[in-house]
Amino acid sequence: AGAWLAFEFTSARGIIFNQIRTLPILSSLYNNIRYAVSFLMPLVILGGKYLDQKFSNAQPKKVSKVFLFFFVGTLLSFCIYFLLPNELQSRNFNVSQTLADYQRLKMGEPFFISEVAPAFDNMVFSDHVTTIRTYENIFGYDQEEFTPQLKPGSIYLEEDGYYNLTNPRSLVYDTDELFTRFTLDQREMMEEFVHYKQPDWDIPRIQHILNRVSGGTFILVVGYVAYYLIWGRKRERMHSS
């Protein structure tokens, strides 16, 4: 069943896929070929088992040659990306501005957000802006569901009781409408946010409960692993002796 479902998602067609493709998150995923990675582990296991049976009695020199063949072939396969034109996929990034910003940060220069602008990602720190030129395919392949209520200009622009900056809380919790802006009475929260501090986000109670459940589960898992490593192996050695 799992293999069939993975095949339907990879091929973007099928009875099950057509029924659930409109669900949240799934409706925003367009590179379906990535689902084929679910077949990677079974194929690796089968391939390893086949090679183990075929070369279990082979000479070490022959095994080394076969290993080098597959190893080099795997590395060279990534060179296929260089066959793609730059118009289809850009494979370079100018880091000079990022390095300059890093040096300014090391010297203690404060970075903050004061404007909304259609800036490129590598310019947001030096220009003190948050960009409306963004790409996140969870909002659609052509960003058709990316509908922020911002306009180029100062983040302190006031309109209908809101500032000109999206409250990131609305991107996490469904208690707020998506892309809701900071309200005028949330100025202190917004100020802390744009100066890279930790605001009081007024996290819902259920989130606090789930955080405690996650923390408790993590402690139990770590405790069980530690118990097995310390006492479980000790018992195994005692039984084996």
C-alpha cells in the first residue's frame, strides 16, 4: 500500500492522489518527482544484498574496482545539473554583500527592519528592509496564494488600525487571519521583532501543553536509549556468558 501511494504521488495521478491532492500542504507541492526518494532505501537494501551475494567470495582487488566505479559514477551524476541553462536554474550567488554585512555585524553594528521593499534577499540586512519579493512554494507555484497586505514604505505606516508589517504569528496559528498585520497596540511587540529580539507572542495554551508533551517524550526516549546502552547491553553480556 505504501509503495502504491508513493508511486501515485510520484506520477501525480491515481485514485488516492486525486482524492487528497487538494489538502493543505499537499496542494502546494509541485515537484512530485521528489516522492520517488521513498523508494531509495528499499533499493539500497536490495542492491546491497545483491552485491554482497555476488562479491562475497570475490577478490578484494575486484571489489575495490567495482566500488570505485559506482562511487565515481554517483559523484559524476551531479554534473548533469551543469547541462541546465542558467535561465532555468541559477547556480551562482554573489556573497560579497553577505560577507560585508557579516563584518559589520562583528563590529557591533545593529541590524533592524525599518522598511518594506521589493529587495533581493542578499540586500535586506544592509538596506534594513523586509522584502515583498519572496518565493515560497507553499503559497503556490506562481505565488497565487501569497497575498500580504503590505505596501512599499515604512513599517510604521498606519492603515485601518494596522502597521505596515505582517505579524508572523498569523502564519503559524489559525486563530489569526493569514497575513494579519501588527495592530497599533502591538507596537512594542513589533519593535522587538524588527530589532531581532524575542517578543511575547502570546502563544495559545494548547501550544504550551504540546510543548511540554514533546519535551517529556524527548526525555523518555533519551532515557530509554541510555538505559538500553547501559543496562541492556550489560544484561546481554551476562546472558551470553
